Amino acid sequence: MRHRALKKPNQAVMGLCVMLWIVGASLYARAAAPVHDPFTTSSDGSLDNFSGFSGDKGFNGKWTSPNTEWKASTQREFKSYPTNANFPNPSPGRLQLQYGSRKFNMATRPLDPAAFSIDFAQDAEYYYSFLARVTYPDDSLTVGFQNQANPLQYLEVGVTGKGQPIIRGLTVMNGTEGLIQQGGQTPDQAYFYVVKIVAKSNDSDQVFMKAFNLKNDRVVKPEDLNGEGASNSNWTLVSRPFSSRIRLDAVRLSGKGNFIRFDEFRAGYNWEDVTGVRSGSGRSSNGGGATSQITWRVNWEVDFKTAARRALDEEKPLLIYFYHKDVQDCIDFEQDILNGSKFPIYAQGLVCVKLDVTENRTGVQTFGIDRVPWVLIGRKSGGIAAQSYSYHKLPQKFYQDLTTVLRQQ
């Protein structure tokens, strides 16, 4: 029997195939997060030191959750991601909190420091994502990180069973725990949560979260998200600015309630790491470089009655700024503080009104204004919480008073 000789392979074609394979492999590697726990398992059991997971990376130990209700389950709650998230469908296996107590049920897992950790003393951006469903109105779930040596140092964001986003972490946030912007979610539905942490060594830190509904949302790029409204192009949660120097080196999971499902945790140094969608910012994946935040606008009112009515309708504190356009201290206050990058963030939780003392004699007499710039900060419940002529000289005091008022909301 005669055998037909095989043709000599075309070297150019082989070279092209190798090149395409290398490019494809590198693209896949860039889309892979440094930390990933798919909770893939073929057995059920208590989460505490559970040894049945596979496919995870970026950790330095097992999950620990002593005396809590978190369980590992072989069931698959989430069958897919949003349509454009460049990840394979979730594998069988998940975490669940079912018929749990009303206390917070906590679970933690140490990170491999060579893979990922959060350091608020550095200029960097950190990202993480997860799939979750919180069913009953009184249930809640928060996910984030803690310091292994001091568990009281933690930062978590999440959602209640009523669909309201929440943030926890007073120690890390230096007492400024709370939100300046939030958008509700539909209760008892599955969401893909993506969190962005902006750390700045010499400026304010901040946390952002976006919840994508698995039924009908597409994952957008972070540069396409802004802070106004409640559409798919808006952040779901924006924290108040805070300043921290703390380092977080373990994943932390807290839940309370009767029916919570959790899966597919990822953490990394850019948006693509945790969503599979490439950002147009061109940032490297090492967390370095300049950080970016939302550009906020202050919606100044110029009529006191209009501002007071709006503050009542929106249930926000009222900030009243008395000024004179020709006074240098007013010019400096506006240029250095009111028009800076920090105040507009705080202003999202306020109703602000500017009153020219030459045109508002009634207001000047009512509040006893004898010099400018003069700022009054009212309580949401009524009355003046703080006021000063010296805020332009003491910006730190200005932000401390704003923080105090906003925390009382």
C-alpha cells in the first residue's frame, strides 16, 4: 500500500499561528484577576476551614467563620454574568447564609500579599467584584477587606434586602462612615457588584460601587460612570471622602438574615481584572499612576426661600454662604475651597445657597452677619449646627463641621 507523504508545513502560517496564540494568551492573562475565588465545590459543608473548594488563587489560607451560619453549597445560584462581562459562566458551587441569626455572620480569608492587598498610604486604585442576591427586607450583606492583625480595621460595602446600598468601616474611614450618593436596587434580584477604592497618600480617599442587574444591565466602563441620577451610567454608591493610612490584607464577608447567596469574588488593580471589560483609561494593572474620580458639581441656589424649600424636600442640611464679590477673603475662599476638588463631593449631601450681602439685607440682619465670608451649616432637622467667619483660614475645621453634620443624617 502506497502512503501519501505529508506536506511540509508552511513556516509563515506556523509563525502566524504561534503569534496569535501568544497574543490570545496574553489577553487572557490581562483579564485574569490576581485574586479569584469561584467557590467551586463538589461537597456541602460549613465554611469554617472548608477544604472542598478548587480553582481559587491569591489567598494565603482558608476561609474561617467560627460560630456563624455561612455554608458552602454545590448548588449554582448565578448562571451567568452581564452579557458583556468577559468571564466564563460561574461554576457549580456558592456560599449561602440560610436561616441565619439576626447578628452579623462574618467570614474572613487571608490574602497572599504578593498577589493583592490594600494600602491607603499609597496612591493607587483597587477593585473587587462579586455576585450576590439578598432576599428578605431585613437581610443585609457587606463584602470587603480587613486588617488581619486588627479585625476592627475593615471596610465593606454591600446591600440590604430592601435594595439600599450600605458601607461599613468607621475605623478605616476615621468616623466619616456614610454615603453622599446612593441609588436603590430591585429587592430579591441577582446583581453583579463592582467596587472601586481610590486611595491617596496626601488627599482624600473614596469608595465607589456599581450594581449591575444580571437580567438586563451591561457592564460599562468606569470613565462612563458619573454621580448623578440612577441609571446604568451612574454609580450605585459613593462614599464620603475620608483619610486613612491603614493596610487591609484579608477578605471579609458579613451577612445577617435568612436567605443570602454569594459567589465569584475577584480583586485586582484595574476595572478589567474584576469585570472582564477593558477600561479606556489605559491604566496599568499594578495600581500605580494617577487616580481618577468623579467630577462633581455644586448646584448653588441664589435665593434663600428656594434653597430652604429644596432642603426640606430633599431632607438635606442647608449650607448658607454670605459673601461680597470684592472682598479678597471671599475670593480666596471660593478659589481655594468652594471651587476645589474636595468641597463639591461634600456638597452632594447638602443644599447650598450663596447670598450676596449687598442684595440680602434681610438675611444679614436675621443671622447677624457682620463680616464675610460667613458660612452657616444647618441641621437637617432645623437650626444651626455650625457657623464661622474663619473657615477660609481653617479649611480643616470647615470639613470637620461638614462631616459632623452629614453623619447626623
